[in-house]
Amino acid sequence: MQKFTFKRIFLVVLGLVFIVPAVMAVQLYMISSNYGKAREAAIQQWASKTPDSAAIVKRYRDACQGGLIKDSAAGQSSRPKTFEGCAAEVGSPALISALNDATAKVDATLSIPAPLRWIVQ
């Protein structure tokens, strides 16, 4: 009887070791997806309201959303730390404001699910 209980406990713990991180990874992906969708919607809305914004949006996408940039002088791959910081490098305060508003909107409606909340908070 004790061997059966030990085996059952071992299998439950082993299952949790694999299931909980997988659930947390999916939750993290969904949260980052929500931020990405909100950021993209804010860019599209800002571009539709702002005349001559196509060039700014193209520069922003090239500089901030295209993956790592190889810095030929330093020989390293780098990317600005935040999307807002990257928009500041592109030189558009209105775009920065739109991105900040999108982030704040997601923050206000976001509810982090339980397993991830235990780690994050």
C-alpha cells in the first residue's frame, strides 16, 4: 500500500513539474500577445489620424520591430530596450504617446491568471 501511494505522489509531482511551467508559458505568451495587438492597433489608429505618418511608421517598424540590428561599428547585435524608447529614437512624440496609451489600456484591463500571478506578484 505504501509503495502505491509513493508511486502516485511521485507521478503527480512529476506531472506538475511539467504541466505548471507549460501553463505559465502559454499565459505569458497570451499576455505578450495582448500587448502586441494593442500596440499594433495604436500604431494603425495613430497613422490613420496623422497626415504624412507613413514614413514615420515605416522607420518605427524598421528600427523597432524588425528583430536584432547588427551594429557594424561595435560588431554586436542590439535593439533599444523599450518600444517607447525606440519611438523616441525615431523622433515622434505623438507615436510615443499613442504607444503609452495602448500599454496603459492593456494594463488597466489585464488580469494575470493564477499560476503566473503566483510568480509575478
